[in-house]
Amino acid sequence: MRWPSQWRDSSALQRLSNTHINCLLIEDSAPLRSVVEQAQKNGIRVIHGTSELPGIIVMRGVWPGARLSRASHPDTASSGPTGLPWVESNGWAVRLAATLNPKSTIWVDVTPKDPPESYPLCVADVAAFGGTWIISLDDQLAAGIERGDGASMETWKGLIESVEFFATHNYRSAYVGSAVVGVISSFSGDNQVLSWEVLKLLTRTTEQYRIIPIGSFSANSLSGLQAVLCPDSDPPGGDLRKALLDFVQAGGLLIMRSAWHGMPGTPANWDNPRYAGHVLGKGTIAVAKSKDTPDAYLIANDTVALVSHRFDLLRFWDAGSLNAYLSEAPDGKRAVAQLVFYAWEMNGATAAHGPENATVRVAGRYRTAQLLTFDKPPLALGQPDDHGIGMVVYDDSVELHLPPLSHYGAVELDV
Amino acid sequence: MNTYSRREALKTMGYAAVAAGAYWNAPSLLASPLASPAPTAPVAIGTCKTYDSAELLSTLDRMFDQLGGLKRIVNGKTVAIKINCTGSPAYRLGYLPLGDSHYTNPQVLTATVHLMGKAGAKRIRIVESPWSSAYPLEESLLQADWDPRQIASAAANVEFENTNFLGGGKKYVRLAVPFGGYLFPAYELNHSYSDCDAFVSLTKMKEHETTGFTASMKNCFGITPCSIYGGNAGVDEPNEDPKGGRGILHGGKRQPSKIALAELNPTSPRQDGYRVPRAVVDLIAARPVDLQIVDGVKSMAGGEGPWAPGVIAVQPGLIVAGTNPVVTDATCMRLMCLDPMADRGAHPFEHCDNMLLLAEQAGIGTRDSNRIEVIGARIQDVAFNFDEAQSKLGIPDRI
């Protein structure tokens, strides 16, 4: 937590007792010396800066939330290039940083917007994807807490509840991300801008993806995937090329920005405005027709369509603007779907909170489900109740009818 | 009823011509009063409490037989079935599947496809212009939780096409409005609407915020491509990545892409209650609807989609089929306890023109119950009052 500069009395540290806040980023100044000393006595780690922290990657983040711009009536034009609210989020970047630095902890440094929309949203936006937000309070909230204002204390309580949740539900250590698509890139140099943007926009589609840096590609990198996307300007070479062709031969879909010289396979009989198809073995290679710098939005959405919603691991209704991350236990018997909600919209109204009655379909043969949130007791989702809330079990999936949610929900599933 | 003799009788009466789409009286009837009454055709009403495939198949089979048999409409022909998938597939009414509220139910489509295959359809193309999408139609259906493979396997040569843009065609087709048109003299459409020998509107029985109610006629509003008539349509050329709704037809704040003919009267009211009913009538004249199937097994009252205020789920348990869209829709209105003879200002046309009246004046079909033969269930026995269903739940009237 970044210690508010106006909290100069060490007694303010009492607010951290019985919380999981265990490290303070605190200004190195004389007025705060007593705070530093007392914090260290309390067993709290104190740092004065975020550079060169062993085992920790600190990345600049964005304050999460949605820019609400959708039209009020479905028969009227939506504003914005996608017709959907633009969402600022950190999840994709946290995942990328964690993949590129597998032995490091990822901290996200972002200070509240003025006025901040939701502190628990910021906690969830980072933590659901495996990172930790360096808690930063806006000046007004810090002052309000200092005074003991009711509203400020309520905000503080909500923030602490969200931190506690992730401290006691460390899904990252027990679960592995599920994926339909693998994104293979160097994620650096000339490929950085496009590959990062593709990850950001692929996240918005709720397609579940795996980040595969070329430098750490291994035999297991493609296991379980339906498709692989290569957004880099140069086609993969060497052993990676061979592995990808084997993947296609076995039935996979390979989506490439650039073709190899002498494309393997035979031209596919399909009609796609932006991709040429090549059939190879049981699978297909889709190569972008245009040599121009591609639009990341189109790459992300074309990928989802090329792969097909038939393979959706998660599918949503009435969920508003959200990011979702499905992961499962190595034995495949348990899974957790983490849902981060940025905005909800219905009947022309938009609001910066979660949905009233979202439905999520999870692919898989699950039999029990439990919904966890920051502020309510766990809710077992059984036969739908009088309000329709519950779970419907199908042969190949379950449909979860969720109650009103604020910014975050985790659904734990068991087979 | 002896179905063989009915079929023969229909042929004798010339209804085969009606089924082939020539249901208007004269090329242009707007300048003068109707020379003869607007055509009529029989309407079949079936009751069906569930979407169980066996119940649907037997009900639809019987209804098609009552209309003279499906074979005379589809045998040896390419058939296009326009389904009704209004709004984003990511919207539900509560937790209900979309087909139980505002989308055509996929089981009704599957049963229809199956029966058309049995009746000898050469090719069946499922068409719709899904919300904000230029991706394959199957992808939108999957998002709605349909299974396109199940539908495709119900008959031979079943295919899907997204008609929101150029799709699989090389160019748009221009279909002229035979009576001259209320809004536009012709419409630029996806090739599927001219490729087909028989055109079917398979839709939902609902109320509608803009047009009062919706059934087979209003469903055809969705045959227009948003690439040309949508909010982000191109100015000079169609925008093959269409987003949003059909703002050009609704509010008319701008003209369609220049590939299309301009409006007949750009100074006409820019109100959707004026424009949408007229566009609907233009469209069902430009692309005649040979068969209408209206799914009222489960639906919603109060509006056409979950976004409409105060909507509730209802189960009228009805299916309606016919071969003249005006006649069929007039019958649907009676089944919904609405008056198809109502003028603008009267329920349910408080804020819009009565599209059935406009269609009748264009010589497409009659809405007069005295001239409509109803086969199967009697209206008075099975009618379902949509307004009453809403008020019983204590939800205030939307008007």
C-alpha cells in the first residue's frame, strides 16, 4: 500500500491491523519517520521506492473502468468503433508480465482517477489475473478516513474486503488458465504494439487465451488449444514452424499475419474477406490477405469468429462489460471462473457496476457451483430458485444464473 | 377435413399464385382507391404448449397441410427462411433462453426445416441480419446458444447467410417495390433475397415499441443490410463492417449509401412511427413473403426485446401460419387481443401508423376478419391477451 502522505501519525497503522496489507510504500521523509519505525515494529515491510525490488515486477497500470458511450436503443447506432463501451483494464498486461517473468510477483502501480469509481474494481482487475495492486488512496478518501467519515470508512471497508478476498483465495497458485486460443509472439520490438493490443482486445471478447512467448515455447505450449494466433510481422521459423504445422496436421487452426514462402497445404474453399485458407491434414491455416499493418480489433474479433463460438469455454448474457478468466485445477476436477465487471447496461441505462441478472455458460461437465463475492457469504448454485438464480446442468456445460453483482464474482466449479 | 380436396380447391381458387408471391392487386394503387379488395388467403392456427420436437412437428405438419401442403410452396425450390433474431444475442429476458422470449425458437426452425426437406425443398438457406455483425450467421446463433449443426442436419442442403452485408454474394441486388414504394422505390439487399424461389418469414408473435406489434411483416424489416441502411453505413459505398441498428430507416437523419436509390420524399416526417411501418410494407412488396410462420408458443409481452421497459415472459401456446403476410399478421393481432383495424392513435398504434392498413392500401392483403378464413383452432378459444398478462403482474402499461 502506498502510504497516504497526510497520515502522519503512527496510530494510523492501526487501520492495517488484521488486514493482509503487509508492505508499505512510504515516502522517505522526517515527518513520517515514526510511522516507518512503528510499521517495522509491527512486522510490516517498508519500502521507499519501487525500483529494483528483487522478485517483483512493478508495472504502470491504468485505472480500470468503462467509458460509457453506448446508444440507448438497440435500433439506433452505437457510438465508438466497436459499438461496445471502451474498457480500461490491467488484466491482460498482468498476465503478459507474469508469463514473461514466471518467477516474479507482479505489482501494478496506478493511482486513482478523480473521482475514483471503485476501489474494489481496481483490486479485482489486477488480482483476478494474478497481480497485486499497490493500494493508493485519493487525497479526499485518505482525509475522510483520517477524520473517520462514515462514507470514507465504508469505502475503506470495501477496499479491505476485496484485498482480504484475494489474500485468502489464491487461485493463481492452485489453478492453471484454460484456453481455446494460443497467442504466439515475441511480444517485443517491432511486434510489441500490435501483440499487446491484440491481447487487450482479445480479453474484451471473453475468449480464453494462452500467452505463448516465442522464447519460452515448449512442447506443451499448444496442448489443449483449438487454435493459435501469430500476429507478428514475420512468420514463425525453425522448430516453432514445425510444431505449428504438426498442430495443424492434427486438426488445429493456425491464424497468421504473414505467410511462409511456399505455403504448405492446399487452398481452402472458403469465403473470408480478410483471410485466405489453406487446408493441411485435418486442420487449416488462415493467412491475412492484406500486407498492410492490421487492425488489432479486427485481428481479435476475426480470431474469435475463425475459431468459432462453438468452442467457447465461457459465454455470457446480460453481463455488461466484463473481463473473464477461467482456470482449472491440474487434475481437471475443479475450475474457477473469475468475472470482473466494469459496467452494466439495460433499457438504455448504463451504470458503473455489475449486472443484475447475468447468465454464464461454462463448458464442461460440472455438477456443483459456488459463487463467491467480496461482500456476501458464498452462495451455492443449485436448482434455480423462485428468482431463477441457480445452475442448470447440460450434457456438455452448465448455465449459471447469477444474482446481482457489484464488480467481481468467482464461481468455483466441481465435477 | 379432407386435405386433398382442400389442396385442390386452393389451386382452383388461384391461391397458388398467392403463395408464389403475387399477392398485390396492381402495380400502383396509391394514386387511386383500390380497384378491388386486397387479396386474402387462409390462415392456420395451431396450439402447442411446448417446444418439444414431436409436438412441434405434428402441429406444423398439420398446419401446413391445412394451408394446402408445404410441397406446393417448396418442392424443388431454393427456400430462404428469414428468422427473427432481434437485438444482440447477449441479451436475455431474465434468465430465459432467447428463443423462449424474443428470438424465433430454434426448435421451431429445426422442425420447419425438417418438414421442408421432406416436402422436397432443393436448398434451404437460413437468413438473418444479426446485430452489429458481419461474421457468419452461425456465429451469432451460437452466441444465442443455438446449435446450427442441429438445424443443418434437419434436411439436406441447409445453409446459413448473414444478410447484414454483402455476405457470400458478389454484389447487392436491387428489388423494386411494385406499387412504387412508400419510403423508397427500391431496396438494395443481400443476394439471398433474390436467389430464393420461395421466401419464408419465420418469426415471433410480440408487441413492438415502434410498430405496435410484430409478426411476419415486421420481421422483414431485418432483411435490409446495415452496411447500406445502418447507422454507420458508408456514404459512397456500403460499409462491409456494419455496426448498430438501422438508423437510416428509423429516424432517417441521412440517406443510405449511394449504391441505393434515395428516398422518394426526403421532406417526409423523420419519425420512426411514420417511417418503419412504411419501410416494412415496401419490403414485403419488394420481396414477397410466400409463407409466414409465427411462433407464439412462448414470447414476451410489452415489447420486442428485453430492453423494452416493463416486458414480461408469456406462454400463449400458439403457432400461426399463412401465405399472405397481411392476412396472417391480422390474425396474429386478433390472437393477441389487439385490433388490426385500429387507426393511428388507437392501441397498439398509439405512436405509429398501422402497417397492416398501409399494406392493405398497397393491395398486398386484407386485414378484414370477415374476409379471412381461419383453419384449425378458433380465435375466440385460444386468444391470449398480451396486455392483460402484463397488467396482471402489476407492471404499468408502457404507453
